[in-house]
Amino acid sequence: MVETIFNLLVGGQFDLEMNFIIQDMESIACMVELLDNCDVTCQAEVWSIFTAILKKSIRNLQACTDAGLIEHVLKRIDKVNNMIA
């Protein structure tokens, strides 16, 4: 499932070194909504990889800003496990 999430974000086969630029901003909101239904381990893995790709690209940071990621996260932060928050 984690691989599928990232494939959707980058619009193809995700690769942390070669294909990590977010192509579909709408997928960011979908990712956050999907994480609402995942176990803590899956959430931690997704957020770990996601933060890694954000650190690698200003374009990814801009995509998250445009998609309203902060708002999506703040709406959920009080409902998630402390480790994830």
C-alpha cells in the first residue's frame, strides 16, 4: 500500500533517488485521508518517506503548500497516535 501511495504522488514508479517529484497535488490530500484508516506502523512509514521527499525538493514543498497540507494535518493531529503527531 505504501508503494501505491507514492506511485500516485509521483505519477509513475516511485523511486527515492530518481522519481520523487510530486506530480499530482490532489494525491496529497488523498494520502492524508487514506492514512486515517491505516495502522500506526503504516502511517509512520508513509510520513517518514514523505518527509524525506519533501527535504529533497523545493517543488515538493510548494506542491504541499498549494494542496493545503498543513490544514489537512492540523485537522487530524488531535486524533492520531502521539508518535505520528
